[in-house]
Amino acid sequence: MSREKARMDPRVRRTREMLWNALIALLYEKDYNKIRVNEIAERATLNRTTFY
């Protein structure tokens, strides 16, 4: 794998961090099985398609 592929784009890293933080915050509020993708995306202030 080349060095360029090994580095992650900062935008991708930031998006993943936002989604992860949104999930963690929702886990404090709701049961895991009741959390929906739309709720995670909304909490992260991202579009649902960005999640996928």
C-alpha cells in the first residue's frame, strides 16, 4: 500500500469522529437497539447518506 492510500483524508476522519460522538451521546440517552441511523446522522449534523 502506498503512503498516500495509508493516510486518511482529514474530512473522512472528521466525519467518522462526528458520527462516533453522536452514537456515544445517544447511547447515554437510549438503548442501543432503539437508536436509528437517522438519529445518529441528525445528532452529528450530517446527511443520512453520509452515514452510509
